[in-house]
Amino acid sequence: MDLLAHLEAYAATADEASFSRAADRLGIAQPLLSRRIKTLEAHFGGLLFDRSRRQVATTELGLLLLPYAQDVLDRAQRLEQAARTARRAQAQAVGVPADRAPAALARVIRAAAERGITLAVRELPPQERAVRLADGSLAYALLRVPPEHAAYRVPLGLAGAPPIGAERPPRAPRGRPVHLEDLRPRRAAATGERTVPLPVLTLTEDEVPYARDRLVRAAARAGLPERLVRPAGPAATALAETLAGRAMLLCDEPFARRHGAGWTPLADASLHRGYDVLGARRQPRGDVPEWLCAGLAAAAGAGAAVRAAGGPEPTDATSRLAARG
């Protein structure tokens, strides 16, 4: 027997002096309410209501037991309130990519606090985010997905050391995306010698099997040497190599600009990052708060919550929400 449900039927009927009104108040069918009352009467060994009159009347036993029933219901309500308060106070872990802008993450944390939620941000590699989300140790996570199926896309490009006094590398002018074919070794016009292209380093965030496979195949189609594209290792070391002019780094523009590197976008959109925000046990994205989706997308570098092809275009309000977190 669901004691609380049965006691609710008892208390509502005594208060309304009507089975039909009590059933409407509880949002259940009247036959179900009547069965619950009869079950309680059998349990207590006596009638709780006198049904012989036109209006339902509470019996002496019903009046005697009513304060105790009400006390149980009040205590149960306080218990549920305490549980809700405890859940809100408990930090909910959120998995995000490493090396994100602290200001963007701070906006997500503040947005949660305004809603009475405590977030604990965890910077994790992409595959670990997926594993921890599946086992429930993360409440939410920003997961890597192919860009054509993603809710949010982050354009990738090549970061390099800008020339002295310039903000951008000389390889491509602003607004002109770079193709992998542009990186092929070429013969110098003056000497006839073949130039040695700089290696392209990839961060841990892009060492996802499908993303790595796409990049390797695209490099092969472009005729690049097999070892030209390789994992960067520690991000700090990769940045040092890049800023010293000894390598190019595959990354998003906010990451490059934050560290003083020039940046040129990649023309091949299939090599860009795709993200979706999911909850524990991979619940549907619709169950994840929109403010959290927009804030995490902005922190990942998606800026104004750029949605994948086929999805709705972001409105000005959506863009502002993503920018503010």
C-alpha cells in the first residue's frame, strides 16, 4: 500500500466532504480514490466516512485519526523539501574541454548560482567526458560529435607565430580559409629547392577517433607527408613550438588569440569540432537547461551558439544568451 497516497485521499475527502471533489483536487479518478479509502478502512479496522447521507460525513474514528494522518503528510512534505534543498546545494559536476577561457566558464557558474544550482567544472579529455557521463559521475558534459550532427560547431584553423608587429600570420589574408593542399611542399622560385612545410600539431581535444581519422585521410588526399600531422602532446609545449615559428597548431580562434598566436580558418568544415550538451545517462538534450547548453557552447568557442546544418538559425536573443552564458 502506498501509505502517503492513501492518506492524501483520506485527508482530501475529509476536507472536501465529497469523494468527487476530493478526486478532482488530487487529480485522480473517483473510483481510485474510493478504493484507497476502503483500503485504509480495512487497514484501520473501521469506517472513516459515513456514506449513508447525501453529503459524506467523517465518522468518529475518522475524526480521531485525521490529525495523525495530517501530521504524517506534513512530515512527508517537509522531508521532500529538505531533499530538494539538499539536491540544490550539492555540486553538479560538468565536464568541459581543457584550456577554456576562465571568464566563459565563470559566466556558466554564475548563471547556475542565480538558479540555486552549484556547478563544479571538470576539464577532461573528450573520451573521458563521455565515460564519466555514462557512469553518472558527471551531471552534464559537452561531448564531441561529428560536426554535421552537432548542435554546436566550433570552426578550427591553423595557429602560427604572427610576424613582428602583425596580429595575423602571413600564410593567408583575413577571411581567406586555408586548404590542406596549401601546406604541400613547394619549390622555391629562386633556388628550385623544395620547401619543408611546418608540422601541424593537434590538441588532445581533437584526438577523437573519428576526428583523427578524418584529418589523416584529408591530409593524405591533399598529398601531405604522413608525419606532417601529429599529436601535440602538452598544450603548453605545442604553443611554445607554434609561437616560436616551428609548427602550426590546429585549434579554435579564441584559443589562438588568447595565447597571442595568429589564426587562419580551415576551409574543410568536416574537420571542425562538433559539440552537443547531454545530461547523465545521456538523457535527451531537451532535458538539459537551455541556459546551460548556450553557456557551455560559448565556453567551448562556439560563440553565438552556432547550430549545425539543418538546425534552426540562432536568433539575436539566443546569440546574446550564448555570449553571456
